[in-house]
Amino acid sequence: MAPTRYALIGTGGRASFFYTAIAQDFRDTAQLVAFCDTNQTRMNYANDKILKLGLEPVPTYKAADFDRMIEETKPDCVIVTTIDRTHHIYAIRAMELGCDVISEKPMTIDEVKCQEILDAVKRTGRKLRVTFNYRYAPHNTKVCELIANGTIGQVFSVHFEWLLNTKHGADYFRRWHRDKRNSGGLLVHKATHHFDLVNFWLGTQPETVFALGELNFYGRENAEKRGETRFYSRAHGSKYAKDDPFALHLEDHAELKAMYLDAEEEDGYYRDQSVFGDGISIEDTMGVIVRYRSGAMLTYSLVAYAPWEGFRVCFNGSKGRLEVNVVEQSYVNAGGDRSLEGAVAGIDITVHPMFAEPYKVPIDEGQGGHGGGDPVLLNDLFGKPEPDRFNRAASHVDGAMSILTGIAANRSILTGQAVQVKDLVQF
């Protein structure tokens, strides 16, 4: 059988996760046929990387030539790793031109774009997958298994706390994510992982959402309140950034320098903006309450300035309680060893039966990023996956249901009202 042909659009920090995997591990089953981007320097860098891995460089196309790329290189599937607000543009057009789609999370950032994607899937009959690598981490799969097996009976409530630290969390406030028009804020861009996990673990979908959110730590105004007087717009070339623990120095990271500092003259994008600058429109402190179709309730907290990284989630059910504590290693996107992205530093899963002693649940530790989920996801995408009893491959419906929680939360923050998910889109 001939390898599946892939074109990739958006050659920024997340893209190399996909194209290096194809180049290194899946040459028998996957073939990279083109890169597409608004920035030629980044596409050249991507070609340099696959050349070092033993693949010939592939043709490059500017984003305005997307249709021509499809016509000339004839991919079976398009991988979309552009900034979040443009995911729908290329996913929809790819499907209209006869291709399936793999979309980086989040699938898109608001209900209008989500509806356009749902309509395009129905209209074209093509497939769209969203890459939720956390589903594939052994400890997250184990949680799914425990709940599905009835270990704590019917789940009535979930408390979920996710902490982003001052290295990883701060990174969202340096780059394009800081503008809510680009990312939908962290309740869409980041929490899509977390809301998807709850949907996946409980086998249900969100129904009602209420949320609060504030920018409490990052941003110039907050820094001024704490007495800060030295400000800069970006780290590169700033004397004030030299001693700032929040500054990102692109010249100290070969990949970041090649993809961003060396590419600035083409598009004027600064990857190293100050987290205490003006123009930040996303929240860094968020709380969400969700009711699900199953009747379960979720209380969710996300902060982006914690001293450690990881999550705690507790499930309360008719037969007991399940507690999960995970400490993750901190990282900066494209700033070093990709296997450290979301890598686990410590895991504890404890079951508290209703009328018995609590016990620890053994877990097979996974290797690679996102708690060992990355290699399993990549094989599921590009290799020869085996049947999966957990159904971890995420469809466009899964992608929609994860972001709709965050989209509803954003609307709730604006209005102060609870939001019904069914009022956002029609399937």
C-alpha cells in the first residue's frame, strides 16, 4: 500500500512535532509532500530539519497559494498547525479540495468558525481529526479505564485544577496567544485539552457552563500595582530584560532563533514579547462550572503563574472517590527537547472505596512528551495503529465539544450568565 501523502500548513513551533515524526519514524506509511506558510524563512528551516533526518526537501508554498499546493502536490491529508484563528480557513478549504484534515488543538476559537467546520465536514464527507495527545498518556487512559469499569460507580462530581507555571504559563503571554482574537484565550487554547479529558473520561458532553476569569498577574497594569518601574516591549535588545526571569532570550535557543528571530523581517512577529507589556487580552486566572449530559458536575480552575506545573483531579462517585495528582516538567514551546513537553515528573492515582481502605493504582510509565502520549498519538496518526478499545482518536465532534466548553466559558465571563452549549452550534 502506498504511503499516505501529507501537506503541512503552518511551520511554527508545534509543526515540527508532526513533520519530524514523519521524517524519522513513519517513512513506510507516511510521505511529506509540501510545506505551506506565510513565512519562507520558517519553511526553509523546516526543510533543513527534514534534510538532516535524511529526507529530501519538499516544495514550499506561501499561504496565498494553498489551492495551488493542493493541486500540484495532491496530498491525501492536510496537517493544520497555523495560529488558532486561521485553523478553520485551511481545514475547510482542504476538505473542499478533497483532502482529509489533521488539526492541532484547538480545532478553532469561536462558535461561528466551529459551525463552519461542522458544516464543511457534513458537506464534503471528509474526515477531520484533532490531536488530543493527553488522551494517549498512560495515566489518563488508566483514569478512563477505572471509571468505565465502575470502580467508583456513577460519577457525580469532578474537581479539576490545572497549574501552568512561570516558565510554561508565562510563554502564552509572550506570543500571539496573548491576543484573544488569535487564540480564544487559555480557556480555549489550553483548556481544550482539559475539557476534552473530562469528556473522554466520563463519556459525556457538556450541557451548561458558567465561568469567571481575570488577568491578575501578567500585563503592565498588574506589574505597576506590584511596584515594577522598568518595562520593555520585547527581550531582544533590551537591557531591562537581561535580569528578568520572565524574559525569553531567543538568541540562546537555536530553534527559536532560526524560526522566529531570523524570520522577523518577513512578518514582523516578535516571539519574545514582555509578559508585563500592554496589549494582553487573555485571562491568567479562571474558574469554570460545567454540568454534563450525564448529570455530573465539574468545578475547574486554571492559573498560569504557579510555582509548579501539573494537575489535580478528583472524581466523586456512588461507590467512592478517585484522586489523581500529576506533576509535569516545565517547558517553553520549541525551546528545547520536545520530549520534555508535558513530560511527567510524578504521578499518584488513589482509589478511595466507599467502605474499604484506599489503595494506589499502578501505572505503566510512558516515554515521550505529554506524559508518554505523544509517541502513541503519532503512531495512531501516521503508523499502523492497533484497534483501540478506548477510542482515543478524536473526531471533529470531539474537537467541537472540547472547545465549546471554553467558548461557552468565554461568553459567560462577558455576560455574567450561564450558557447552554446547545445554543452555540447545531450538529
